[in-house]
Amino acid sequence: MPEQDDQDSKTEAPTEKRRQEAREEGNVCKSPEVSTIFVLLAGVVFLRFAFPYIYRDILMAVDLAFANLSPDIFRDITFAKYQQIFTTMLRIALGIILPLALFIAFWGIIGNLVQVGFLFTLKPLKPKLSKINPISGLKNLISPKKIFDTAKNVLKLIIIGTVSYIIIRGRLEEIMGALHETTGSIVVYMLLLLFDVAITIIITLIVIAVVDYGYQRYEHYKKLKMTKQQIKDEHKQSDGDPQIKSRIRQLQREASRRRMMENVPKATVVVTNPTHLSIAIQYEQETMDAPLIVAKGADQIALKIRELAKEHNVPLYEDVPLARAMYDKVEVGDMVPQEFFAAVAEIIAYVYKLQGKTM
């Protein structure tokens, strides 16, 4: 029941990240029936077109075997002769089996590539306790997937038997007539008949492969579906936890504020609102082309700027219109905009006069 409840709660389509992680773990959509069709078709086609060469090699092997048959074969045969016969038989066998195996293996790989593309991962080989859990094993025996696979295999047997019966029954008279031919003709006829049966069966099994592939896609998609909580957790992992991000931004603001406050003692003058706004301006005639905004703030920060200014004997200058006009147009680190040059220059000149300096 808990497993069913968990599956029922998976209502969200899998994200791209979820699909990619599943692929890296070897969890991909693949129908064994599609690969089987590729392998069977490759084997039948190979045997059909390579049959003349295979037939020639088989006759060669038979001739070799019969040529060395005699009542005294075990007494007269030498090691060299035995080695020659064995080498020839091995060469003939490999000449038939090796190309067939390579051809089938190649198309088996193509069958997998068509379904999942190129994928190499060793993760499916890692041991998992869930694979040897007897309870999980019993559940899998009666799972919908197992029931579907069993029904599919039974259907395949019925199809193979039915198709074979229909074809052979329809050509029974032809088969009986072929039995009166030479041995070689009988072998050729039977092989061609088997080829026709195999091709018909494969074409019929393609329908099962298409249905099975559709079912595997459905099962794979259902397995990858996610709960709303999993979607949220993934977004947190991708974008970062909002609380952590908020805390980081807060720390960054505090660090920036500390650095800003450290610059207040360097200011030449602090323009105030007088209570709501404070803008600290620094100007060094020898090194600066224009006055620099070294700190600004509203409310409590403005109050803190004024307190620091008083502690370090930085003059406060009350100018409500200028403070309001400048506050939204400047940031810490900016030069005073040209539109405020005249007003700021008057204030700095006034401060210099109080301090006995000249501009």
C-alpha cells in the first residue's frame, strides 16, 4: 500500500534533470523485442544470402569426412592426418559461425542504438540490496510488467506455432513432392521453406515489438514521474534554497554596509535631510576631478552615518532639496552628477571656509 500511495502521488511529468540522471544510471526505455527482431532478421537475411557459400563449405566438410572413413580408420590414421582433418573442419566451422556471429552482434547493437542512442555506464552493475530482497522479488513476480511479459511470451509462441502450421499446411503437397528429389535438392528446398517461415514470423512479431516498445515507454515514463515535493527539492538544488540565498544576500548587504560606514570618516561633508536622509561626500582637491559619494542611507542608516560623522568631526550640512534630489540618482562609489556640481561645490567651499582651507 505505501508503494502504491507513493506511485499515486507522482503526478508531475519528469524534468530534464530527472531524465538525464536516470539515463546515467542506465535506466532507459528499451524493448527487448525490438532488439530480438533486429537479431532474428539479421540472422535470417545473412543465412539466406550466404547460403550458397555455407552449402559449399558443408559439402566440403562432408566430403572430407567420408573420404577418410574406412574400417581401419582408427588404426591407419596418423597424427598429421588427424591434425589436417581437425584444422580443415575448424576452418570451415569458423568460416560459417564467425561471420554470422559478427553480423548478428552488429545488428543487435544497432537495435539498441536505435532505441536508446549511445550510452556507456557501469552503474547498473553496482550491487544493490533491493535486488536480493525476497519480498521485492515476490512483488515483482505479480507485478503488471511481469503479467504483461508472460502474456507477450505466450502470444509469441502461439503466433510462431500458428504461422508455421499455416505455411507448412498450405505447401504440404509441394513438400511431399520435393521428397522425391535428390538429397541436395531436398536440403535446399527445406532451407528455403524455413526462410519463408522465418520471414513471415518476424514480420508478425514486429507488431508485438511495436506494442511492447509502446508499453515500455509508458512504464518508463510512469516510473520517472515525480511528486510535487520532488519537483520543489530539485528546484532548490538547482537554484539554491531560497532561505540560504536570502541569508547570503543579507550577509552581502551587511558587509557592503560595513565597508560603506568605514568610509564615512573620510568624507568631506555629509548632506542631510535632516533626519531621514544622509549622503556622505568626499572631495580631495589634489587627487579627485569631482566629488565622490562614499556613503548614503535613509532612516536608521542615515542616523548611523550622522553619528559616525560627528564622532570623526565630519561636518553635517542640512539641505533638504539637494538631499532629496541626489538620493535616488546616486549610488555609493559614484561621482557627483554634473547637475549637482554647483550646489555641492558651494557646500564644499563653505566647509573649506569653516576649516580655513581654500579651493
